[in-house]
Amino acid sequence: MKYGDKLIYIEGIITEVHDGAVAIDLKGRLGSMRVPLRMLISDYPLQVGQTVGFHMSFLEQLGPEPDPKYRKPDTPV
């Protein structure tokens, strides 16, 4: 990675709880995400409306070439 980590603290609200995943709306109009239950640390039963927080860094593109395994054959480079 070319850039050092800058960890950003982000909060969100649980909007859905399923058997294997939790949906979270991120505060600050950052969108939403779904995470597997195994990635969530909690001392309480999960419920819709609870607040969660986590640290995240920026995403960085690691190279200009796409991985051929994920490209469709008719997609131009």
C-alpha cells in the first residue's frame, strides 16, 4: 500500500437481523452494509435500532489490471 492507514470511526444503526447477517444503515449518509453475524462482537442480543460502531480505513486500488477470473469475456479492458 502506498498510503499509511488512517482509521476512521463510523457508527450505524441496525436495520435488519437475520440468522446469518445483520444490515446496518451508516450515519452521515454513508450508505448501508450487511455483515455476517460472526463479524459482530456483542454482549447483548442483537435488535433493530441498536447502534454499532467500527473503525475503517480507505479502500485502495492495488493495480491497473483486472483479475481475469472476475471479468466477463466480452468486457473491454
